Amino acid sequence: MSGVHDHHGSAEMTRRVDALVARLAHRGLVTDAAIAETIESFLTHAKPSNGFRIVARAWSDDAFRARLLDDANAAVAELGIDLSHWAPVTLRVVENTADVHNMIVCTLCSCYPIALLGPSPAWYKSAEYRARAVSEPRAVLAEFGVELPERTRIRVWDSTSEMRYLVLPRRPAGSDGLDEQRLATLVTRNGLIGTALV
Ligand code: FE
């Protein structure tokens, strides 16, 4: 699955995966076509609209929001978004409030909730973002155009191969009358990473 997710020591991992695939193919257990089809299927279903739907539901339904914050894997499954191919990854949703703004990073490589947001942007994988998101998150946010009050605390969540995060942005003012479909159109990918407010 190289290309889907860059892992620690990715050159070594690529070599090992290639060797494993070659042995399985040699025994007739897999074909290159079957692997390509699996990756294709994963990427077809891995799109930011999944994340937008989750946020819109959480904004509309307090009970769902509570379940989402408590056990995100189970809550996401309720929406019919299948994460089973993604196991054993634990998803945790972190909620922005007036006091706390959350942002996500993978300091070691590029772990990212691809199933819910699609492939990650280049800047997320850059060495600069991975270092500065932790050392000077407020400056990074300002470069994304996000200016937070001094009193708002910034929490940075470091993803791993087992644990992925998704930010639940604050519901925008003036969105009271909107239904879930309309709310979903307000959400942006960066909002779910924490580098935008919504
Ligand atoms: Fe990573």
C-alpha cells in the first residue's frame, strides 16, 4: 500500500511490502490486479465529503456529537461510513470550543485520516509543518489565516499509525436554520485538520 500512506522508514517498508507481495503472488494468493483494485476502491471511498457529513451531523444532533466524541469509530459507522478496511486504527474526534482550538499533525511521518478526508495535502506531509505545528502552532495558524484570541488554548494532536484525529470545528454563527446537507457545504478539509476555523 505504498503511496496510500507513508510510514516510518518508508523506503524499507516499500522494500518489505514488495517482497511480501511477490511471495504471495508467487503462491497465487494475490494478483497485482486485485491489489490495484483494493487500493482503487479505498481511494474512491476516501473523500472529504465523509468528514463534512460527520461534522454536519454532529452540529445537528447533540446525542450524535456526544457519541462521536466518546467513540468516533462507532459513531462514524452509524453514518454508514465503513472504516473496517482501516482497522485497527482508532479514530478520535477533538472538539473546538471558545477556549480550545485543536490541530492535527503527524510529527514522525504523515499519518492522516485518509478515509475521511481523502489523500493528505502536500503541506501536511512537509517537514516544516510537522515541526512547526508543535513548536509554534499559533504562527502556523496565522499563516493559514487563522487568528485566535490570546486566551484560546491550542492543542496539537500527534497522529500515529494506530491513532488518527479529526477536528470538530465550531458551528458557524448564523447557520441556525440550515439542514445537514447545507451545513456540510460550509465545512472545509482544513477545518477538520485544524488549520481553518470551519
Ligand atoms: Fe505518520
